[in-house]
Amino acid sequence: MRLNPLTGVVEGFRSAVLGTGVTLDPLMLAAQRGDETMVRLLLNRGADPTLVASDGRDAERRATELN
């Protein structure tokens, strides 16, 4: 993932499907990786922190349980 500085859009991302079959959105993936800068950027750009993956975890839970 990278931020296009001209458009302010995060590019190069498609939903990540883990080996377990869980699909994550960019915010969930950044939270799971512990990437605070990307989490803040995505939230500032309107990412929805209430979305829940098929495993029942949202971004906040991924950040606290998986890091």
C-alpha cells in the first residue's frame, strides 16, 4: 500500500485473503501489522473502523490481539 501524494488515495491494495480464508480491508491489515501511521492515514481518509472481517474481528481487535 502506498499513498498517492497527488490524489490522497491509498493505491495498490486489494482485499487481502489470508491462508485461513479471512478477507481484510486496508484498515484491518494495517492494524494487524501494527502500522500506526497507515492506520491514522486510513482513518483520516474515511476508513470505516466498524467493519468486521469474517473471523469476527474489527481493526481495533486485530491491533490488540494480533500484535
